[in-house]
Amino acid sequence: MSAGVIPVVYADNWLPPFSSPSDPTRVIDWSKCGLFIPEYKLRHTVDMLREINDEVICEMQKCALAFWDEFASSREGWLRGILRWINKDPEIIRNELS
């Protein structure tokens, strides 16, 4: 991702970093940064990649690089992402107020 590579992920029921089941785009909208392919469609990867137009690929590369720069490239970035995730989580906020 540090080079703007688009991650291709084969994992059913996997949550990317800084997301939750109730809010998958809490900190970052992974659908704009990576390609998530259900495991049963593994054999169709090349066709799926070819269907993405150049403009979308460019935007996905920018998103992946932005994620790397802001969050993944340092411990401070991971902490920043975790704190953003926590502060947007209504369940955690409610529990802290109780």
C-alpha cells in the first residue's frame, strides 16, 4: 500500500482495520481502497480486475496510499486510527458515560 497498490482480499466475514459490523466505513471506506472478493469467486479475480476502469483504479490507488500515509506507516498512525474508531463508536461512548 505504501506504493499505492490496491489490496485484493479474499476473506469472507473479515473486517478491515478500523471498521465494525455496524459501521464498515467508520474511519475509512474500504470499498474505495481495495477489492474484496468472496472466497468462492477466487477463480474470477482476473476478470474482476479487468472490469475496473482506469479512473476507478487511480482513485483506489490514491485511497490506499492515503490510508498508508495516515494510518499504517507508523505506530502513531495506527494509534490515530484506533482513537478515531473509538471516538465514533456510540456503544463505547455510551459505556463511558454510564
